[in-house]
Amino acid sequence: MTAVVETRALTVRYSGATALDGVDLTVHDHEMVALIGANGAGKSTLVKALSGLLRPDSGTITVSGRLAQVPEGREMFGDLTVDDNLRLGGWRNGRGGRDTTGVYELLPELAGIRTRRAGALSGGQQQMVAIGRALMARPDILVIDELSLGLAPLIVTTLVGHLRALNTDRGLAVLLIEQNARLALDLCDRAYVLEAGRIALHGRAAALARDPRVAAAYLGGHIEVTS
Amino acid sequence: MRRRLPAVLLLAVLTLLPPLLPERHLATFVLLALAATVTVGVSLLMGYAGQVSLGQASFYAIGAYAAGLLAVHGVPPLLGLLAAPVIAAVAATLLGAPLLRLRGHHLAFATLAVQLILLSLLAQADWAGGAIGLQGIPRFSIGGFELREDLGYAYAAGFVLMIAVLIARNVIESRAGRGMRAAATSETAAAASGVAIGGYRLAVFALSAAFAGLAGGVYAFYLGYLAPGSFPVLLSIEFVVMAVVGGLGTIAGPLVGASVIVLLVQALNTLGTQPGMPGYAPAVLSYAVYAIVLIVCVLYLPKGLVPPIRDRLSVRPATPAPDHV
Amino acid sequence: MSDLIGYLVTGLGIGAGFALVASGLVAIYRVTRVVNFAQGAFAVLAAMLAASLLGAGVPHGLAELGGVTLGALTGLIVGAVAIGRPGTSPGTSLIVTLGLGVLAYAVEILIWGDQPRSYPGVPGVADLAGARLQAHYLLIIAVTAPVFALMAWFFTRTDLGRALSACASNRYAAQVVGIDVRRMGLLAFTIGGALGGLAGVLTTPVQQVTFDSDVALIVNGFAAAVLGGLTRPVIALAGGLLLGVAQTLAAGYGGGAYQVEVALVLMLTVMIVQAARTGPVAETAR
């Protein structure tokens, strides 16, 4: 097992306040890893740092292979069609890497809405476009910031099914940042718990799900938080 | 009292400097003091109401034409001069009521449009001299005493500037002033704390127009001749440059900004009119100065000249400057 | 009747120029959120260079192309100064472009002097359904129409155009997929410069150009663009044509007076109505 993403002592500060404090996190290839934590624990900061949108103040980030991000809030190009959204996902690959047919095979639901404006789609459809757009980058690891937030259970099940298939059939590694801890721990092999910018706990997902501290803080009568 | 020191200093400069200046520099002094008076208003508008006006020269023109037209029709000059700021403020209130719903670049273009409309209307208005201009404005006089020399106008301009500075300082230090500062920094926060932003903003707009109108009145009597061409859009831009260069939201800012720009342009003008220089040199140099000073200032010195200097001298500011342009 | 047709076609020709300036403003604003005050300067510089090249014996077509190229190049330079420094807010960039517009005055007077310039365009008078008008207006329309078609194709059918639209639509998402938004901003400024330049070289034969012609151009362009909230090129086109026709009609039937006021009053009305409808215009120029 080789690491696709590895952070060592990663620290990020926003005008004095420390958002991430010495985070060590590893995702190996073919692995699904969950990152859970409360609002403001530093999850989104970690995503931005991993995607290179934010420069860490200290520590290292090593990404071997290609990383693609499914951003929180899905961040559609609302005025553009679904197909254009997908094509732009392949921007980094140059002209040859912008053929969208492969993504329509992986996510057949998108084929029927390829000419629709992305801004006019339902939340679930947008999340699928966001995943498809990230897949266009031909990633080795997909970083998903909030998969289930604000979505109906049925569509979440569909999305989870797609992720499982991508992981088993194509060996895609996944780092899933998720407020719904139960969902994340069920789906993933390993998990990290982020609290106030630090890794408070990490280990096998199944073991963490049984950990009383996790159960009390994140699983006990889970309340859907839609911010 | 330290708070009064700058005002006393300014008064001393405005009183003692003019007699020491050679005749040919008195004109510069008059125009500088008038420009500074307008800029005090622009700085108040930008720093304390958070709005950019690219049409401040309109109110300068309205004041000048008001005073000039009244004087031409036999109204005593003093009455004309007093009417100038009032008419400019009334015009600003009428225009501001609809226009101040706009923000940012929309307001910038709206004020620019107002000035272009005014210039076009003035050029077509025969009763105001049309495009040729309004001629034969008498010199300023009070009760038979006529202001003939440049020195007199230097004192008049200085007096007008002093009035603008004192009013601006009182406004800034008032409760309303603090409310406006809050509005300039964050409209939502100000609204949440119950500040009547719309009313304050309109009041500042009218006040800044009154300053411009008053300066325009003096200008009319000083020159004795007005034309639409005396108030180009570029003049409005110059006022913005002076305000930005000095530093918004300070009292000293507009004075420093106007002085730096006017003196710099004057120096380059002298250089540009040296024998051997091409005829276009003064225009090229002055445009280049306005442009480069403005660009360098907003990019590298966003608070203007005054706040950094003041911080270096570690004089405690009477009012902290707002943090944005 | 034939008067009316003449005014309409002339108005469309003038309006096409406004539309080109407006679409340049829109191209830049969409991607960078900067209202480019130097937009009129692109037209003036391009027209001045074209006039010089024609005067030096360069044939038509090539001379105008030279002007448009200078417009594009100037656009790139203006963009680099206005948005080149990371962290420059759109409001600051607006003031910077204002400064650059004034700097253009200095350059223009230095090189070309302060006298109005013009050059001959398509010679002669065209007869259109009984209306007689300067043939050059037809050329302006004939060039502008395909330019707009080309832009529509570029922005929706090419990957580079899609990337520009993506920056306009969602800046953050554009960064996420790896688009360099700053570089796209510079590209937008270059396109805006070329469009402004095209407006300048096309309209100079019927409207002579002076160093400070940019004020009228930018105001009319902004008036046309603001109809579509500065983000919709098609409405900017329609707005430009409308303004051109309205001004020509006002000039034709109103005896030449109050022509300038038409565009300005229309612009003020549109902005005030828009602001009243949407509440205080969101602070787009922070």
C-alpha cells in the first residue's frame, strides 16, 4: 500500500487563529477514508489545503497521483450546461482529456440531463455533476467535501453506490469529509476525527463507530445540520 | 489642547502665507485653497459615506454659475456667494434622493452622467452664456468695498477653506459622523445598529455639494468668466485623486492631497512651459502626474499620505481612519 | 418615411460602435468583476494608430487591424496593472483603470497631439429604400454582426471560451477545476481591448476622434451594458443598438439638441429602476 495523500504536521492559520494544528493524515491507494468533525473543526480548510487553494503555514502535503475535489455546496457553473461543467472538469488534462463519454458511462443518470443548465438542477443532480466533474480530472483520489448535506436519503444511497463501485472497480481512493458520521463510518475503511484543528482520534472505521467518545459526540441521535 | 492645534496651524498658514507670496503664485494659492475646499467634501463623501462621486465638479459649476448669474443680474455679490452653496446643496439633495440608491460603480457612472448632462445643458443654455460662457461677472464686493487684488481672493479662498474644514471636523466628531463611518465600513452592521444610513448619506452628499458650491462661488468672482469647458469631467477626477492621495476620512488628508497635486502639477507646468519644450508638454505632464499618482496611491498606499505620516509621528489621531477606499 | 429608414440605419451603425464598447466592458466585468474605465481609451488609441498607419500608406484593412491589435495589447497592459497584484479589490481596480484612462491621454497627446483625427472610410452615399445615408454605416453593421456571432461561438463552443464563462459563473469552482482565474482575467481584458479597438477603427470615419472621446464612448458603452446588469452580452448588443437609434432619432427629429442627454437619462433611469427593484444594488464594487 502506497500513500496517495499524506500530510505531516500540517498547520494553517487565518489571521492569527489556528485552523489546522499539526495534522497528520494519510490516504492509501484503493482506500476509502472518512474525516468527521463538527462545524468549524477545520475540515474545509484541510480540503482547500489539499487542493492547493490555500498555502499551509507549516508542515507538508504530499500528493502522489492526481487529486480532484468535490467542493462543499457543489459549486456548479450554474450558467453552463451539465456537459460543459463536465468538460471543464478535465481542464487540467488539456484538449485530449475533455471527452465526457466515460463519465456518462460511470454515472448514467447524467446522460439524460447533459444539455440542461447546471444551475437549474436539483441538489442531488448537482452533486452527481460535481462528482462527474471531479472524475473528468482522471483522479487517483477524490476528496469529497460533504456528500450528503441537504440531500434526500434516496439520492444519497445512489451516490454512495456509485462511490463504492468507483472504489472497487476502478481502485479510486476517496477521502470523504462528512457531517453524517454514521454514513461516513459505514462507507469507509478508516476514519479520522478532527476537533478544533487537531486529529483527536483515528483508526478503523468500524472500531471508531464503537468508540464511546465518537458515539457520544457524533453518532448519538445524529441531528442533520444544514448550515 | 492638542485637538485644536491642527486647526490653529491651518489658520496661521492661511493668514500669514498669502502676503509673503509673490503675485504670480497667489493665483496658485487661490486655486489650491478652492480645490482643497471641494476635496474636503469629496473626502467626507468617500471616507465617511463610502461613495465615489465622479461628478463633484458639477456642484462646483452649479455654485459658480449661481453666484455668477446672480451677480450679473445685479444681486449683491455677498448674497450671490451665500446663495452658491445653498443652491448646490439643494441640487445635490434633489439629485441624491434617487441617485444615492446606487452603489459603487453604478453611483460613479451616475454622477459622471449628471455632470455630462449639466455640461451639455449649460452649453445649450443661452441665458447662461451657452458654450461661449458667462462673461462680465463683477468683482466681489461688500458694501462698496471691492475685492480687486489677488491677495483679497487668497484670503476669501482661505476663509472658505477654513469654514469647510471646521464644519467637516464637527460633522466627523458628532454622533451622526460616527454613524456614517459605520455605514461606510459595513452597511449591514450600521443598519443593524439602527443608523439611518439613507438620511446620513444624503446629508453628506448635500454637505459636500455645499462645499463645492461655496468654492465655485469664489471661483466665479475671482475669474469673472465661466464656461462649461471650465468644469470638465477631468476636474471631478482630479478631486478624487486629491482625496485619495491625501487619505480618505481624515481632515488633513484633503489639504495634503490638494497641496501635493496642485504644487506638483504647477511645478511640472513651469517645467513644461520652459523654452524649448514642445507645446503639448504641460498637458502631457499634468495628465501623466494625475494618472501615475492615482494608480501608485491606490495600489501601494491605499490609506493615502496622511495616515502613514501621522502614524510615524505617532500623534494620536482624533478619529481613526476607516479601513477602506 | 425614407427619413426614418435613414435614421434607423445610421442609428444602428452608431449603436454597433456602442455595442462593441459595451460588450468589451461585459467581457471584462463578467470574468473579473472590474468595471473597466479605460474601455474608451482602447477605441481612441486604436483609431489614432489606424489613422497614422493609413497616413503612412498602409492599406485599409491592415491599418485597422493594426489599431485593433494595439487595442488588445493595451487591454492586456491595463489588465496587468488593474488585477495583476493579488488581493486587489474590484473597487480599487476601477480607480486604477480610471487612472490608466487619464494616462492614455498623456500618451495620446504625446504621440498624436490634441487635435481631432479622422480618415476616410467607405466612400459615397448609399441609397436604401429611398433613404440616403453614408455608405460607411453599412460597413460598421456588416463587420459588427459577424463579430458578435463569432463571440457567441467562442464563449459557448470553445474550451477557452467555456473557461472564461466558468470564471464568470463561479470563480471558486473555476479554481477548483484548475483554471487560472487571473490569467483568464487578463485574457478577458485583452478581448475587451480588441473589441474597444474595433469600435474605434470602425466609427472614426463617421465620427472623428479626439484624445478625450473616450468619455462619451465609455458612458454610452456603460449605458448599453448596464441594461443587462453588465453581465449579459446579448443585452449589451441590443442596448447599444437601441441607444444608437434613440440618439439618431433625437438628433434627427429634435434638431441636433439634447442628443447626449438621451443616453445618459436612459442610463440613469435604468440603474435607478434596477436598484429600486432589487433593493440597494449589492456592493459589487467593494
